[in-house]
Amino acid sequence: MLYYLCRRRGSGGGREEREMVRRMEPGDRQAYLNMAERFYRSDAVSHAVPASYHARTFDELLRSDVYVQGYLLELDGKAAGYALTSRSYSAEAGGMTLWIEELFVLPAYRGHGLGRAFFAHLRAHALQDVARLRLELTNGNARARALYEREGFVPLAYEQMVCDLAPAASREEGE
């Protein structure tokens, strides 16, 4: 897994074509759940997660945008991908960090500028108080890496470690 941060700031310009990036709405639930399942079965991730986690994520992004924000990527009015972001404060960056948690475009829609459109949308609407963008990707994901590098991301020489705890709902249910 590689970790990237973005040092470039400013307006992305964005193209005025058929692509659209917008915040997810209640009616996007099934499209998101289907795409999230595909994403977690792809080579873009190192492990699968339970389907219930996707449902919890969607519920949380509709409940509040404090912890997670969800975006639907559309091409010609059809759901073509999605992105999830979250925020944290970084002493290292001296301010807020916006994590691109997931960025997935369905295979049939790749190469149509949706990744660029997503980053242009972020630069235009979501980075006012953000000091750093950060993301991770698997080592073999050359196409995503090329996009991220074009968008100004550079590799970090970090390894990350995690300690998974049972989700709050599981702890409450005694699982």
C-alpha cells in the first residue's frame, strides 16, 4: 500500500462536459452499495470488508458530514463511480487533512475524465480550510497512481499500521 499527499493547491478548472460530481443523496443508496461491493472485490484494495460496513457508511454520510462525505460521479446522467472523503487534523500538515478514502470508477466509465472531475470538484467546493489531501492505493494500481501524480500527489515514505476494533454496533450487541 502506498500513501500519498498532495502539495498542490488552487482551482482545478474542471471540464464542462457530460460528467458530474455531486454529494450523495438518499436515492443513491443502492448504486453506492453495488459500486462499493465491486470496489472491495477489485485489485484496488488489499482486503474485502463486510457488506454491512458499506451500509453503515452510507447511513453515516447521510446523517452528518462530520466524519464522512460521499460523492456520486455521473456520466451522461448514469452512476459511473463514487468517492468517499473524511477529515482529520494533522499536526504534521499544520491543519485539516482531507482523506480521499475511496475513489472508484466503474470499468466502463474509466478514461472519461471522472477522476479529474472529482478533484476539480474538491478544489472548487471542499478545500477552503484544508491544508493537505491524502490517500492510499495498492502498489499495482498504476492507472490510479498516474491520475494522482497528475493531480499533484507525491508518495509518502510511511508505512501504516492499524488495530481493528469491533464496530460500535457490534460492541453494543455483544458480538
